[in-house]
Amino acid sequence: MALAVLGGCRTVPVQVSPLASELHFSGRVDREHPGGPRLAWGGTSLTARFTGTSIGLRLLDLPKNEELSPNRFRFSVDGSPFRDLYVGEGRLLYRLAEHLPEGEHVLRLEKETESVVGETQLLGLELDPGARLLPAPPAPSRRLEFIGDSGLTGYGIEGKNETCSFNAETQRNSLTWAALAASELQAEAAFIAFSGKGVAVNYSNDPTPTLPQLYERTLPYREDSRWDFHSWVPDAVVIQLGANDFWKEHPGEERFRGAYRALVEGIRSRYPNAHILCVLGSSLADEWPKEVHARTHARTLISGVVETLRQGGDARVHFVEVPPRREEEGFGCAWHPSRKTHQRVAGQLTSLLRELLGWR
């Protein structure tokens, strides 16, 4: 359900700076922008604790594709069921909750749409007269990072079948297997996933940066927006890439192998102690493209990279194969994994991560 924007205001409301240190963001956020933090990656979230009986949020949407806009968020106050928020044009105030009981409350806001839809900037919060912002609750000590393509963005996950096209209405990061696994494991998660991106070759030979190039960035459309890898260190990194590399033809063994190994080695150089899971995803199939045998070739190349690294002494890198999509599970838009497929994969990866990391 979309939330309406209300124009009224109360007498002398408290205006909270978007740069307030009490606000907690999960995922990659550019907090250096003078106008307020900017975020783009799906799954990025904000947690705020406050007093009073209401809370408003000022946002500015910065669309990248008008046909796919607007950005879609979901929010919850005090653990209530999540509601949807679509961000409109211009600098707008969204009243997320009113008539709350007196006392302390916690807001959770999560971005459901991916970077291709656009960036969003936090301009500030508005509280009751006399209310104040409090330090956010402690973040989970467990941390997971997920790297992928449309299979990890929730592309088409709410579509009725394979015939629908992509839009904000059918994308929901919170229903992906990665988000479900992180929730089950009670881990803070960062998602670096972008539809159409490959390791060495993008879908349809799109000449824009590949996912390994975007992995360096806080905001993927801004080349100068560089992520500080020391600011947040995950316990495990999960990679699900390769489907777009084989979108039409074999990308070339040396090209794919070299790009995949460089990505893994780059992650290892930043996170020396993290487990790295290299996943052969459910979207890769030998049936399509015809005569390419994409799944077989991707399995050989990815597992080969992992085996080479393990033989070289890296015991914390792992090859993981997720079974292909099943006909009875149905499909999301444009033949993407359905909600049922994501739920099945979540069960498999949750168990594996729990075992590898010793999380009980």
C-alpha cells in the first residue's frame, strides 16, 4: 500500500538533521554529502529511535530511469507489520506514524528497489515538539555481504508469471533469498546487486561497468563515490554472478576465469578472515541459451577458481551449487526466480552459513 503525503505540520516541530550521529544506516550510504545521506543499493536501511508520538521523514528521490520510478521503500515502527512507501517527486515530507503512545519508539526503513531505479537522499526527520532523537538500538554483531545480479535484487519477484516486465511494483529486496537468510541468521546485511551485470560481460553486451567495477563504489552511478572497506567488515561474503556473462554465448574461459578470480582475490585482500561463498545460482541453465550449456560451463569455471584458491592455501573460499529453478515453483517477471524459489534457496544457504560460521 502506498503511503499518502500529508501537507499539514504541527506547531514548532523538532527538525532532526539528516547527518545526526544517532541515525544508523545498514548497507552502503554516502554520508558525506552536505545535503544529506544518499543511498541507492537495494536493501540499504535506516534505523532511528525517538521519543514522542509521531515521526516524519523528508526525502528527495533522484531517479535514474523515469520509466522505472519511483523508488519503493518499506517501513515499520516498533516492530509493526511493514508498510510500503513510494517516494514522489521533489522534497517531500512523509508522515510515517502518528498517534503513537508516549515513550520511546524505533523506526526501520528499508529500500526495496535497486540502484537502476535511482538514488534517494535523506533530508531530515520531523518529531513532535519537545521530542528528541535517541541513539539507535545496537546493530547485530553478525554481518553478511551479498554480491549479485538481478537474482539478488528481487527483480520481478512479485510478478504473476514470466510474461510481466520489470518495474518497482514487482521488485522487493526483502523477499530475496539473501534477505531471508540474513533475517533468519539475525545478521546485518549489505547488498551490492545490480540487474544485468556480469563478472566479465554484462547482459546484452552492455558497455557500462561490470559488477566487480561497481563493487568499489558507495553509489554505483558515481565513479568518484568510493566505498571505505574498513568501515564495515563482514563475517562472510556471498557472490552470485555469472548468469549475465552467459546471456547469449560463452564469454571465453580465460576472460571469465580471470575476472572471477580477480573479484574473489580483491574481496580477500579487504576481508582476510571472511568466508567467501561462490554460488552457482538457480537462474543458470543448460537449456538456455541453446547450445551454450551455460550452467555446465559456469560450474566448471567457478568451481575451478575456488579449487585453485583453496589449493593455494585459502581454506575460507567455498563453491556452492544451488539447484536450478523448478517448473512447479513458477517464475517471476522475465523468467526470474519466484518467491518460492527464493525461499528454497534461503533454506539451503541459511543452513550452510550457520555451519560455516558456527552461528547457533
